[in-house]
Amino acid sequence: MFEDQEQLEFAISQFLDGTLEPEQRAALEQRLAADPAARATLEQYRQLDRTLRAAAPTVNWDKLQTHLSGAVASQEEQDRRAYSIARVRRVGTWAVAACLLIAGAGVLRYFLAQQATVPVPGPVVVAEVSGPAQEQAQGPAVCDVQLGPAPADQSAADADDAIVAPTSRIVIASDQSPPQETRELPY
């Protein structure tokens, strides 16, 4: 289970502290029973622990914890006050500057828009032009040509003499070739 010296030493240190898990504790005890080098390492760690305990000053850990907690809380309170006042001033200054900049840009845009909407004078008439005048006939009318539907009182006999007779079929012809209707390529 303890394949190298480093793992063995770590397990021995936990064994002495009382933090080694029960299954690892049983494995370490088996190793210590069978391995004299492991027992020697355990004895070295025990001697080191005794030496450190003898040389270490007596520390009132509760008093130290109370003192450190109070110092940290005091420093945090000072930092919070200093940070919040300075930050409010700095952020407030930037906010006021941004508002003034936006307002200035709006005023400038308004005045530029007012200058752009100056009324332009209306169109200038250069010359007056009139369309063609109706020509008057030089002699008497030869025939009367009317376009549009025939009057309702016109008889069927008159329809045969009509210039344009109604048809049932209309054909439109063109001399243009039709668009490509074959599978041949145009090129």
C-alpha cells in the first residue's frame, strides 16, 4: 500500500496526528510489524514531534484567533468605508461627465439640424412652354370616325359595313424569333 518512502512518511505523520483512516492505519501497523526501516522512521517522527513540542512556546489559540479576527474585521471596515466613498466620488464624476457629454452632443445635433432645415426658395420659372394647339379643319368633314362601342340603336345591317367588325379570334403575329423552345444551345 505504501509503495515509496514519501507515502510511508506521510502515513506515519498522519498516524502520529491521529488523522489516518482506519483501513490505512491497519495497513501501516502491519508494515511496521514486518519492516524494521519503517519502525525506525516512526521513531524519528516521534522524536521530532517531542522536540517541537518542547521547544514551542505555549500559545493561547483562542486569544490569538480572537485577536486576528478583530484585526481583520477592523481592516475590512476601514477598507469598505474608504473604498465606498472614493468609488462613489470617482463613479459620480464619470457619470456627470458622461451626462454633460451626451447633453452637449444633443444640443449640437439640434442646432446643426436647425441650420440644415433653412427654407430654400421655390422653383424659379425660366420660360413658359405650352403644348400643341388644336388644329382647325380646312374643309367640310368627309366621314365621322368614332372609336369605342357602337351605339345601341345601330342595326345589324350597319355592322356589315363597319370599318372594324367584332371577331371571335385574335391572332398576334411577330417577325421576332421566339425565345429558346428547343433543347439546342443558343451558342
